[in-house]
Amino acid sequence: MSEPVPIQPVLRRLSDAVINRIAAGEVIERPAAALKELVENALDARARRVRVAIVNGGADRIVVTDDGIGMTPDELALAVQRHCTSKLSDETLVRIATLGFRGEALPSVGAAARLTITSRKADSDCAWRIHVTGGEISPPEPCSGGKGTSILVEDMFFATPARRKFLKSARVEGSHAEAAVRRLALTAPDVAFFMEVDGRTILDRPSETLEARAAALLGIEDADGLLKLEGVRGDMKLSGFACSPSVHRPTTAGQFMLVNGRAVVDPLLRTSIRVAYRRVIESGRHPVAVINLSLPYEQVDVNVHPAKTELRFADEAGVRSLVIGTITRALGLGAGTAGVRPGFSAPRPARIVYPPETPRSDGFAEPFLALGAQPAARSFAPDQSVSVVPASVQDGMDSGNQFPGPQSQPQRQSESSQAYSTAPAMRPETDHPLGAAVAQVLSTYIIAVTTDDNMVLVDQHAAHERLTHEVLREQFLSGTIRAQRLLVPDVVELSRSQADLLVSRAEALSKLGIDLEPFGAGAVLVRSLPALLGNASAVNLLRDLAEELDADDLASIEETPTLDARLDAVIARMACHGSIRAGRNLTIPEMNALLRRMEETPRAGTCSHGRPTWVRLTRNDLELLFRRR
């Protein structure tokens, strides 16, 4: 049987309809992309109000209505043709100040769906409407309509069934559409935004300040709780807001990035945010932030992809440095001073109506007093289970309000001793962000009360771990960590690979005050430890360090510049070993010293592992917990 003769390919020009459908696939890969383009057009048209409604994730119906400048019949006819735009003042593609500029959005939508545009200018006697169905354009016709433009998109991808078949569920597509609108709402806080999904309102924001808009879109109740970002590097300026490290999300959905007012999803900016938070946030969690980068138009290329969300920077290193440095400075505040404060809330139950909390007029005593209790006083009365700790000043307190170091070992108490320590008064006399200590619970948690009657809970080990971490890191960066030689060197038994790894890092570890040398196969001899760690166990510390470095995929690299991140993890591990432990009873002066140090120490809102060091409970929080709200 003879082989079939291959058909000679013939070069031919594709029809305009096919060209438009191919191009549409790059611009509107899903309904959310089409919605993004339509809302950007509304903002470019100087709208003051934008209303969005979608059905079935946008696959069945998208409606975008604005009160912008509108279009004439001739402009409508041009708007649905490819590469027709009013947004470029020249052909250099350098100074692009508008969100859209390629002239592809409306033709792409019209090529893949059923598109209807109704528009009216302020001085026009009537509105005009144009229809585009699968790329087929009908002439404009007069109709009724208000000032501005309303765009209706139906049967998304009906002309390209293969693309429609691969759409996700309505929930997934709807979430992408909502995320796109939220990003755009942040670019124009002075524009009122309304969004409806399947008849349900999910976004309704009036014209407002950037702070209020950011707080609303980030899910933060109080805009004052956001950390303000301000940074300048040459011609570049960074502004925006960020949450404290104790507020985080499982994904990057809480990160909004703007470049010259354009909402983007840029990997360089996202990586910079992650690096800025890496030392203060829990592993596997993502920070919450809004950053707005302004730079000369000629230093950024937005014409990389039709979706216009990917950028190219002329000075990538400068952008990265500006973002990391600005966020790092904003995070370098003491606990309780600024930023979204860690807290928790109870689920909202059905409200229980309580009697008014006023004195009774019938002559009968209140039930609490009738049980024989004393009138309420702002103190804890000592009894069989609660004992007051003498307010003695601990030996470790120095002139700099230094909290006692880990070498101060507490004296063990019997099981019959105190469950927690208390202060004689509940209301602090001095206004401190973290309040004044009033009790220690479970020998682990400090209870403090602020002047505005908020309650603060502090994890003493996590808090002191951060304080020790910052001291160690400052000493490491300045090269002033003081080593304390051991009277009897400790031999630490390890696996051969771990011992070799520690020996290979001996020079770097010596900067941290750890002096070690090989001691046969699978062991190291430790001669000194950082003096700040006091009586910390060399065996436990070195084993933990060896495991941590061994688990690092960069552990085999010999060059020290790549060791910075790992050394910070080493410092974190050393801080953990050198901090006061859970279970240690503290005196009231010790607790207050810890609170004051937390307020003065950068990044004290989280421990070295990113866990929160303190939690604030307001009156509302407590009423939620007890179902009073």
C-alpha cells in the first residue's frame, strides 16, 4: 500500500473574524478579565460612580454602568473596532497615564460574546446604542438613557465554545471577578463603587479617602489601625498601608499593588512584600498590605501583555529595595503603638437581652451582693487559691529598664502555691499602649489593663523571645555579641553530616558568640556561647541549629552572603532558647518591665516565629464572647 501524499500547506490570510477571536483569547481569558477592562474604561471616562452586576460568574451576564463623559454615535462605531483608542496622545508608548490604551477590550469582548453599549454625552438630546454579536457590528441607533455609558455583555465565549467549556464554576469565576473589581476600587477611592453578584450585594462603597477604602477592602474595621507606608528613592515614591504581622491570610488575596495608579499583579512587588515580612510573620502565611508605587512613566513598561497586569521596571533592584526598606521601617514599631492589633472575636449568636445594669429601686439587694460578696472593687481579693506576689524588684533590672535575662532562674514553687499573681489595682495610672500588668495566669500569660479599659493578654515567652531576638540581631549586625567561655566545654553528639555542616559554618557562628571545633566523627566541641543566653544548654541549642541548617536547601553553599536569612533563623532559635519560659512566675514589676520593653522594641508584636505576642480584648470583644451582642 502506497504512502499517502502529504497535502502541500498553502499560506493564506485569516479572516477578520478568526483574527478577532484569537486576539480576544489573549485579552479576555475569563469573564473577570472582560469585567476588568470594562471598569477600567469607566474610570478612564472620569466616572464618579460605577455600578457592576454579574450573573453566573459573569459567563451569562455582565453589566457595567458609569456616569462618565459618554460617547457620540461616531465614537461608538470606532470603539468596537480594533486598535481604536482616545487614550494615547502620541505613538511612543512611553507616557501612558490611562488604565487602557491598546484599543482591544471592546472588540475582543464583542468577538467572543454578545455586546451592547448604550452611551450618552451630557449635551446630547438622546443616548445611542450599538450591538456587536460574535464580531458582527450593527450601526448605532438612538435610544433612551442617562448620562454616561452602560455596557451589557451576555453569553460570554458563545462564539468560542472551547474557551467557555474550560471556565471554572460560577463561584470561582465570581471570586475572580470580585477580586478584579476590588483592586480597581482601590485605584480610585474617590469613585463610588457598587457590585452585585447573582442579585446579592457584595460591595457598596461611597466616595471616600484612600485610608477608608483600604481598610474596607482589607477587612479592617478601623482605618487608623493600618500602618502607613511612606518611602522615597530617587524619582520613585512608595505609599500605602500595611497590617501588622499578626494579621495575615492563607493566600495573597489580601495584597493590593498599584503602579502609577494601575492595579497590577506583579511578581517583583509580591516577592518584595514577602521578603519584608519574612522575619516577623508565621511560615506559610501571607501579609496584608496595599502599596502604591509612583515613578516616572518612562521607567516602567506597561505594554508587556494585553492584560496590562505585568510590568517591566527599568530599575528592578531600586524598586525592590524601596518596597522592602519602606515596609521594614513601618514594621519596626513597638508592640501596641500602631498597626492592626491582634485580637479575636466570637461567632455572632442570637442576641440575649439583659436587664438594665442599674440599682434596683424596690429595696432588695442585687443577687451578687445577696450571696454575701463584698461590693465590687477594682482589685482581686486574695483567697485560698490566689496569692499576691510581693512586689520586690528583681535583680536583673538595670538603669535601662532591662528585663531580667534568661540566666535568672526562678525558684520552683510547690503545687499548692499561687495559680497566678495579681496587682492591687486594676486601672493603670499611666497611659501605656499595653497598659499595666494586673495578673499572671498559668505562670505563662500576663493580663494587663489599659486606661481606656481594654484588656491585654501577653504570652511572656513569645514576647521575651522577640526582645532577645532583637538584642541578638543588633549585636550581630554591629559585631558586638560577647561570647562567654564555658568552664567545661560541652561535647555535642550529632550525625556526621550535621557535625560537618556546623564546622563548615564555624566562622559565621563565631560572630554569634558560638565557638566550636570538630571533635572526632559526628561530634563538635563547644567552647563558648553568647553571654546573653546565660545558662542555656549548649547541647540542645547546637542540635536544634544543626537540624535547622540541615533542613535548609542552601546549607551546602559555602558563600556567606547567602547565609543572612539562615543566620536570622539561627538568631531566632538562640532567642527561643534564651528567653524566659512558660511556667515561670513573674512579679508585677517584672511584668511591667516586659510590657515597657515590648512597647520600645521593634517588631515586638510577633515572636521570632511570627506568632502574636499579645492580644487586645475590647469591651465589644468581651460582650461577643458572653453573647451580650
